[in-house]
Amino acid sequence: MKLLPRYKELYRIIRKHITEGIYKEGDLLPSENELCSIYGMTRPTVRQALAALATDGLIRKHQGKGSIVHRLSREIGILSVSGTTSAVGSRGLQTDIIVKPRIIPWPENFMFPLSETEKESGCIYMERLRLLEGTPVFYDINYIANINLPRFTSRQFKNKSLFKILRESYNIEIKRGEQRIRAIPAVEKISRFLKIREGSPVLHLERKMETNVPGLYVYSSIYCNTEKYSIFGTF
């Protein structure tokens, strides 16, 4: 397995401490010098990790003070390569599994072009419902090529982050992505999952996420209820 760059190691550690509430809104992170000493990293490496945290909206850098944990707003980072769990933090995010991961052939007329390797391997298919503070906000359908992901379908995904499992169990990092977004009326199935009126507008995202493994992508079809929460993020 390819080792992560050192700044990503630190980024992952601090992000985990923020999302788990070890550092709360308004808390001051250790100084750059302290982080260098704690983790045995150079100042440029530490600065790169802090810059990535700032880009994802988890901290704000204040001249003369240092890095302060940013207030988690009523926006949800579904557009961020760090994933929803990191953006939401500890605000009662719940993940219900509607269809457990299983291996199936790729759907016909798939939303993005597929490579021959992807077509030959089949895909891992999963449906989830994400709730924030009890409100259903995302119904998502995920597709991942069944390439070197042993025992993936036997893993537990309820109330767990897909991106985190990919990182920690398979050393797979999301690098960048592309997506299409449009407003559509909610059909019966979508309205039932998101608890909105049939025909109400929902945002539909078709998303392709590139990973650090050549040729391996994570695809998602996501239906978003934005009545209570807006969405944001960086790509």
C-alpha cells in the first residue's frame, strides 16, 4: 500500500480530533512549533496540513493567535472531498443503510463513462440515508468498482463514514471529483425517504470521485433535502 504524505497524516489526526469533539468550536489548536514537536514534522509539512484544514472549513487562521476551530454552520459539506462526516462533525449525524453493500453488474446507461476494467469487475452497490439532528437530508446510492476491495461487502456501514472506511481499511484517499447538479421533483420513493411532499424540489447530484488508486473511482447519485440545511464545499 502506498504511504500517505506526512501532511495528510497530520490533517487526518487533527480532523479526527475536531469531528470527535476533542477540539471544539473556538478552541485554539497547538501552535505550529508545538505540532512540529508533537508529531516530529517540519514546519512546511505542518503548514500544509493546516492549510488543508482551513480549505475544508474546519479551522480559521488568525494573525497573532494561531489556528482556531471554526464554527460548524448549518451547511453540509457534501461537495467536499473530505466527506459529509468531517464537515458535519459531532452534530448528530446518523447513517441508515437501506441496501447493504453487494456486488452487481453495472447499471445500463450508467451516469458516467466506465473503463473496460470497471465493466469487467462489476460494482459494489449500496444505498444509504443520512440524517442530521433527526432530519433526513441525503438519500444516496453509491457505486464502486469491485477492484481489490476484499471483504468490503461484509463491513458494517451503519453510522459510519464511507470515506473513512476507504481511508483506514484500504488506504484509499479521495483526491478530486466532478459532478452534475440539478433540481428535480421528488418522486414517491425519494419523498418517502426524505420525508417531504411528493413533487417537492430536491437537488440531485451525480458525482464521480477520483482516488489515489489509478482507475478506481467512487460514484454517487445523491438526493438532497435542502429545506433546513444548505450544502457547500470545495473541489
